[in-house]
Amino acid sequence: MTPTKQFLCFGIATALLFSCGRSNQPLGTVLRIEAPLGLPAATAPTDNPPTVETVALGRKLFYDKKLSADGTVACASCHSPEAGFADPRRVSAGIGGKLGTRNSPTVLNAAYSPVQFFDGRAKTLEEQAGGPIANPVEMNLPHEACVTKLNADAEYTKLFQAAFGPGVITMTKLERAIASFERTLLSGNSAFDRYFFGGDLTAMSPAAIRGLELFNNTKKGNCAVCHRIGAQNAPFTDGKFHNIGVGFDSDGELTDLGRYAQTKDERDKGAFKTPTLRNIAQTAPYMHDGRQKTLKDVVDFYVGGGTSNPQLDAEIKELKLTGQERADLVAFMESLTGEAPPNSGPPTAGLQTSGLQK
């Protein structure tokens, strides 16, 4: 063997050994996450299948304030299970009480979203998980400092080794663990699901049934054009970005450019990702900046047709709805509250696997 080939083989072998010693690939018992009534089959990336170990680790990390610079903020601080895994404040607050510019959306059913954040700047749940940790307004813990802190923690060292095998803790492992936990946060089997998909005609109230008809009526509510209802399941979002005429100041200027900040496409100015309406009654306030306090306020906003601007979505127009029809739409949205996902609260007693199949 020539010296060059010897060096090449040695280099490849060393790289493989280093990779094996510091693998970011999950180990352990793979979980098959069962989707509740009304939701499509759950999926996960091939390089990050959820396991008992990574989900348990991700659950602990999600609720741990150690991931912030001053130990006061956790993921759950802005995605509270008591508020439908959203934030009841108009805009979210980080360390030192610093205020952001947007309301934190729910992470329930976020596993189905093609991109994350209102502006779609994260392509995956894994990428989203690391963003707030380093954000100076949110958790303000640079990634290098974060993994240094966790590597010095004996309990986390043990948990990461159980989930990923030997090697140091990395941000990739952390992001994959949190994302795996978030993929278990599925909520369905709502009154609407039992009525629409389960055939239980008594599951929804008469007002909610009337609201469903308005919701689907393109000449009345026209809601389903963006908040989709399918034949087999209902995500209640198209996963796309729309300018609905919200987020303007008193001078008619946009206070947040939305998707445009990512694409630099003029058509995306003031456009934000369509949020899911599932569990919407639990996740007030509403809109990307939390300006609408109640579901009635949201309906009234759409009735008014939003704020006129060059990028206003073509589907946004004034609606002619009576007071009763507006109340019926609210009743329908209240019927979208699903069951809380199992094993989703703070891990006081560790992860139980009821509702999750191996």
C-alpha cells in the first residue's frame, strides 16, 4: 500500500471512530406515536426517530430553566401546557423581562407544520429548538455555553449517553431530543373530530354545527380556504404565508415585515404562517402580535376585512355576518379543543409510555 493510500485509510478509520464515539444518532427503543382522531399519521426524520430515551430527555429539557443564561426561562415558559402550549401574554418575555415582538404559537401538532415560527425561518423542529436558546431576548445562552453547562452536569451526561450513546453532549443531540418530545405533542379527538370524522352527530352543539357550515361557506365565512379541513383529517392550516391585513401602526406602516425578512420578496411583506385552529380556545391572545384578545375579536377583525395594503391576500374581504353568525363561528372554534397529549407535563415522575406504542 502506498503512503498516500495508507494515510487515506487511516484518516477514514479515524473519522469513523470519532463519529461513532460522538454519534448524534438516537439509540434505544423506537416509539410509534399514535395520532389521535382527526390528525394524519405521525412521522419523523429518518435520522431522528423518536425513542423512549430521547423523548424522556427532550421532555426534561423542555421544562428545564437551566437552558437559559440566568436560569429563569425554559421552553415551557413561552409554551405553557396550561395555555395550550402557547403563551397567554400578548408578546413573550425572555430573561430579565425582555419583551419580544411576537406571541408564541402553540407547539401542539407543530410536528405537522412544514416550517416553524410565524415567518418560517426554521425548516424543522430540530432547527426551531435551538433558536430561542441562543436568542438574546429569549434565553440568551449561546450554544457553546449551553453544551458546556450540560456537559458539566452528571445527570444530563448520563441521560444523553442513554439516549445517544457515548460521547459529549452536542447541540445536535439537544435539538433532536427536544424535537422528539415535541413530536409527541399531538392533540385531536375534539368534539369536531368526533362529529366530522367519527360520525357522532351529538358531539357538537347546534351553534357549532352552524358555525362549521359558515366556516366552509366560501361566500360567508370563507375560513377553510386557509384553515384546511380534509376528507380524512383536518390540520386547520394550509402551512402557507398570508398577509391578512394585521400588524399596522396608526400611520399605516407595518410593524413587522413577517415572511419578507426571510425571502426579501415584496409579495411576502406582512405575511405570516397560517396558524392551526386546533385548541384555539386555549391559546389566546391571537395573531402574530397578540393584538386580538378573544375569538370574538378575531371574527370581528375578519368581518372588517383587515387593513388594506398592497400585499393583502386576495381572499381577505369584508364579510356580511350577523351577530348570531359570528357567535356560531366562535362556537365552532371552541369545538376544536382536543385532548391533552399524554405524558406532556413536567417530568416529575419520569416518562410513562401510555398512549405511545413501541
